[in-house]
Amino acid sequence: MRSSRQFMGVLALLTVVLALAGCAIQPGNVEPTLAPAADVSGLAQDMQGMMAGMQGMMQNLQGTPMSPEVMAQMQGMMAGMQGMMGDLQNVPMSPEMMQQMQGMMGNMQGMMAQMHATGTPMPMPGMGMMMGNAPQVPAGLAYSEGQAIRFIHTEASDPDIAQRLSDMMGSPVLVVPSLAEVPASALAPVYVFTNGVAGMGPLGFQPDVFPFPPGAAEYTPLRTLHLVTWTDPAAAVELKSAADVQAAIAAGQLTEEVPGVVVNMPFVAWAGGNR
């Protein structure tokens, strides 16, 4: 994925967060006369510091290719800011604080407009609704053939899994029970870790591992969940290819369970390509 698109994606996501903040702090939504700014001063300072750091990073990253790992770290920072914004929404703010936050939002929107004038695309979640286009689904980080990739969850056959994925991604994953009836010839596995190395996987451990990326004859977006568990969690290492996972299973280092759950998980960015 081109660095300019990644840069604009980070900027677009941050602008969405700030836009939400702007809605929350409009004078009609709060009572300025309450103005207990001390209640939120710590959060505001933290958020301002994070925003300043993010602005500096984005300026330094212009023209520099970014890996999916870097993008994941930046998305994590933005998720932290969004959490702070959620904390601030129900707390009365002083008019001065509202002006500061609105000013930051205006600055970021101005930066986005300046970049948008160059014709750089902005294919990031949430922007579709702001710009009048179809919204996109947040992408998750995983591994395939030793490379970091990006994918999305759109539907799942199991309601519990659908809810877990919805909560994790902040985007609805629809329940479609008939996915479990899809013929095996149209399915491929995805390895989901239930313990071991902590990370961005749906169960709190390392990212998922996919065999058969786009370009492979066996590629399909429909994946059966294969839950893999380290027999000795202390010996766990991060695995990045299906071959490594299968070798660990064969060696007895991992156990494997197939609960019969199917999830629609199309790739959106992979080694050598993106949508």
C-alpha cells in the first residue's frame, strides 16, 4: 500500500475522532456555566500531548512507506485517544476547553483538506459517512506466508464470535448461520491463538495466521476457525505462517480445535497487493 494512502488514512481516522469530539462539545450539548475544568484537565493534557505527538509523526512519515505493524501501533494510539474522548463526553467542560478542542479539530481538518487537494485517496473507516461515500470496515492485522497482512471481518456463522469480533473492531459483524453450511471446498482455515504471546488477536494473543493469501489457487475469504493452544505457554513464540503452525501442531507444541465456525474474512492488503 502506498505511503501517501497510509498517511491519509491515519489523518482521516484522527479527524473522525476529532469530529466526534466536536459534536460532543458543541455548546448545545453541554452547560458552560458548570465549567468544572479541573475534572477533565488531566485527560485533556494527556490527549493534547498524544495529538501533538501524532501530528509530528504524521509530518515525519510523509513519503515514507509504513508497514502494517506501524499502522497498527498508530491505530492503537488513536484508539486510546478515542477512549479519552468517550470519557470527556459526559463531563461538563469550560468554554475555554471547548474552544481549545474545537481549534485542534479545525487544525486537523485543515491539514486533511490541504492533503486532499493533492488528490490523495482516503480509504479509511468512517470517512465514507463524513464524505458522502460508502463507509469501510476497520481492518485487522494478521500474518500469511510470513508477511503481515490486513483483513476485515464482515459476517460470522456463530453469534458469540460475531459479537466478540464486533466489540474488538468497533464495527458490526453480522450473524449468518448458513455460512456453517458452506461446502468444505469453498473454505480455508485461519489459525486463532488461545494463549501464548500477547497481541492483537481476537482472544488477546498473537495475530491470526492465514494460509492461502490472494494469488494462491486455494484463496477464499470464507475461513473456518482453527483454535490453536500452546501446550506450554511459557515456550510460546510468535508464528507467522501456516507451515510454522502446522509444524508446531505436528510436534505436539500446539493443540488444535475446530469448532465449526465460519467467518467471512477477505484480505484488504497483502504482500504485493491491496484492494
